[in-house]
Amino acid sequence: MRLHYSPTSPYARKVLVLLKETGQEATVTLQGAMGSPVDPGSMPLGANPLGKIPALERPDGCTLYDSRVICRYLATLAGSGPALYPEGARLWEVLTLEATADGILDAAILMRYETALRTPAQQLPEWIEGQWAKIARALDAIEERWMAHLEGPLCMGQIAVGCALTYLDFRHAARDWRAGRPALAAWEARFAQRAAMQATLPPAA
């Protein structure tokens, strides 16, 4: 299989962490890609018509895209190892936590595009703050309602949250997401030390 990715993409990082946690690194070849909404660059348009990464090309099926689809697929191939998507009622908690983390990333990346792709005169500060408000609400919800889940057995929700928090440090460090969220900050400090997280840090993080 071939994974189109960028080392700075937090969505691709979710996939890389999963591969390391489940011992599947040798099954996937990495293919670098770069681009943006205004310039697709080397994004895999043939593999993913949306021009986004990650995209996973398989020898025996269609190319998979969207990190949640790819992670769920790879988790089914893992066999023994951590049950990243557990069976039963807890599955819905895992999926919701992963969706919350991905929503944080969606808003954080839109903030990044607003400042990286637009001139200062074109930027809308109120729009940027609106995106951060989404992130802040999601972080508060995790702090208030999800800490017991984060402290449980390793799952894809934890990986997604860990990758989202690293991205906030990577692109929006001045916002200090840790302020007022001591439990989440303490959890992140521990989770970030996992070998799979350390091995997949973005280049400038």
C-alpha cells in the first residue's frame, strides 16, 4: 500500500501513529505530497479527487481517503494489538472523541489558511476568532467530560486528540490552549511521550 502524506499534516500523522502502534509500518510506503486549496501542488488528485491527504492506495481496492476512513481500515487489518476501535457501546464514544479532535483540526487549519494564504488586508479577524471559539469549546468539553475516557485503554480517540493538541502547539502556540485546562494539559504531556507520538512529530514541533 502507498500512503500520500505530509509530515506536517495532523490528519496524516494520525495514520502514521496508528501504523506504529499496531506494528504495520512495513506494509505501507510513504509518498510525500504538498499543496493548498489555491494550489494543489503535488497533491494526489488522481487518487483523491478532493486533492487532500492522507490518501491510501491499495493493490486490491479503491484508494481510501479521509483519515477516519483510513484509520478504521488499517485498524481492521491490525489483528492482535490495541483495540483502537473497541466493540460495544464504547465504540460510539471513541468515534465521537475522534470526530471532536478532527473538528479541532478543521478549525485550526482554516485559521492557518486565513493567515498563510491571505494578505493582512484580506483577513477577517472575526472569522479567525470564530474558528478559535470552536476549538476552545471543544477543548473545554474534553476537559470537562472526556478525561476518564482519555485515561482508559489506548484508542483512536486518544490518538486523534493527541495529534490535534500537537498541531495547536505547532501552528497556534501563542493561543496557549493549556490555560485553564490542567487535566488535559497533564494528559497531553504524558501521551506525547509515547514512542509513536515522538517518532511522528512535525518537523518544526
